[in-house]
Amino acid sequence: MTGADRVSIPAQGQSLDLGEKHVSDLIGPETKIQWSGTDGTVIGPIKKLDEWPEWGAPDGGHFFPVELDSQYEGMNITMEGVTVPEKSAVDLKWVLKVDEAHAQRKKFTFKAEGEEIFTLDFSQAELSA
């Protein structure tokens, strides 16, 4: 099973549960994930929001939406790779604040019930100013 079988980027017009934002507010339509097994490299533009108080980012930043496959429904998902402590939730929809990634790695790793399911590398993404 590859990363593409485990996670996807929501459609551009999809509404996010955090305020009135849509996927198109965060990323361009050409933004994609290139996969090598379960290692994904994000390619394309990630827009900068000046603020997003509903997300808890009054100063804004660069955000990337992902949706985990339904096979992870009800599982505890942990996301590692941020400068703040790892985050865990029982949720399939995630919005990553790319600016919180460790500067050297620019990677986020997702685990389901402690088992690694995929990694996203943002080192080749185009972060708008």
C-alpha cells in the first residue's frame, strides 16, 4: 500500500470546518503529492493567509489540507514533525501549518495507533510571500 492509498488532498472547492475557508484559499489547483511508497513530496504553491483566527493562527501562515482514507476512521492519529509538541486526534481531516515544521526537515509524519502510515515532505513546496 502506498501513501496515495492512505491520504489525499481535498478538492479545491471543499469547505474546511474552520471558518469560511475552502481548500482553494490554502493551495493552488496544481499542488500535488508525489509518492515513493509512503513518502510523499508536496509540489506546488501553498498560499499565505494573513490571519486565520478560527484555526488558532491570528498571525496567519501557510496551511496544507489533507484527508486520511476511511480505513483510519476511529483510530488515534498522531502527527509528528512540528516545532510544538506532536498533535493527536481521532480525525480524518487535517490542516497542517507548514510554518510549524522543523526548519531542517520540513516533514510531517502521520501514525495511526502508533504505526507510521505516511510522511509528507514540504521542502519542495512553493510558499508564497
